[in-house]
Amino acid sequence: MPQSEEPELRIQYYPEVEQLSLFDLYTQLQRSLPPGLTPQQQQQLLPQQHRIVTNSSSRLRNLRDSDQSNLYCIDCKSNLADHASLTYGIFICGECAEQQIEIMGPHGTFIKPLFKNSNLGNAQWDEYQLKFMERGGNYQFRKFMLYYRIRCKESTKRYCHKAAQYYSKALRAQIDGVHLPIKPPTKGFTLEESSFFISRGIDPENFFPQDQEQSNKGNDEQMMDISQE
Ligand SMILES: [Zn+2]
């Protein structure tokens, strides 16, 4: 089980160092298209993985409906999931997705409606976007967060937690087929402590030196699979 023991090792909370956020990636793709083209011509110019997939609705419906944990919103658990946060690979309802955008900002979470356009985005998916939902899913995210003792019924603030930030990066690295140059965060600080520090731009690990001595109890290897591509 990897532990971040080197004091200089820092989790980057935002992807400015090694990658654009998904939101910015798609904004740039759109901007890179020359003006005056028909939607069809635009599609031809885009890399294959960023061309709109015509059967995305049925693929997403299948992903959502075939797994009980994806069917309902990961946050409120009462509404049917009709949106996704690609950043975390999770199925979520529109209301909770809006809250997530409020907390994370539009660059911090990339929300898309699953089946039909909404005020949060359009329901046109490409192959690259679909991979986030195929490789991710509510069960996996929930399990990862539970490893850090962060329960999903805690508010959407948990998406600011460094464990969630790490998960998001690990998921993306796996999809991009690149090595993630950071290790999973250590356990030992609470959600409240973590988000308090992060909101002030401080790495909580530097404030809890005893974290370094805490060992991961139990066999959680499976939960960390996503980090081991
Ligand atoms: Zn919800």
C-alpha cells in the first residue's frame, strides 16, 4: 500500500500542472474549430475520440440501470440519476449536480446530462467522455471514499477532499493511459479538517505529522486498485 512519506510530496488539487481540467479541455476543443463550419464538418475535424457518439443514450442507460448503485443519485440517493460528473465518474441528479458546481466551480467538476439536454449542459457524448462512466461508477467512488472514512451522506463538500481529488486524477490517468506521478493521500484527518485547510490553500498533511505513522488498517487493496494502473 503506497503511503506518501516524502515531505515534499504534494497532491495537486487542481490539474494545472499536468493536465487541463475536463471542462477546459472541451472549451479549448470547441475554440480550436474554425468558424463557419457545419456541425458535421466540425465533427470531421475533431479527433476520433471527441466525435459525438450516436448511441450514447443507450450505453449510458445500460451503465446506469444495470448497476443498482448507479441508478440513483450518489448524493441524495432518492432521485434517479439523470446527470453525471465525469470528473469523478459518478451518476448524480440535476439538483445535486448543481450543488457540486457551486462548491467546486465549473472548472472543478465536469457535469453532463445523461439523456437529454439540461441547463447544466448538452447530452451529446463522445467516446472519451463515456470512458469516465465506464471505468468509474458510484460503487467504486463510494468505496474509495469510505476507505478514507468519508461517507457519501456527508455533504457535497467531500468532493473537495484530497482523497476525492486524488481519485479524480487517478481515474483520468487510467483513461489517458498515463502514469500518475502522485500517491494516494494518507488517512488520518477528517473531512472538515481537510476542507478547512484546502480552502486556505494549505496541505493538511503538513499539519498532521502523526499521519505519517498511521498505517492503513485492514486489507483495502481492492479499494485502491484505481491508483495502480
Ligand atoms: Zn441527488
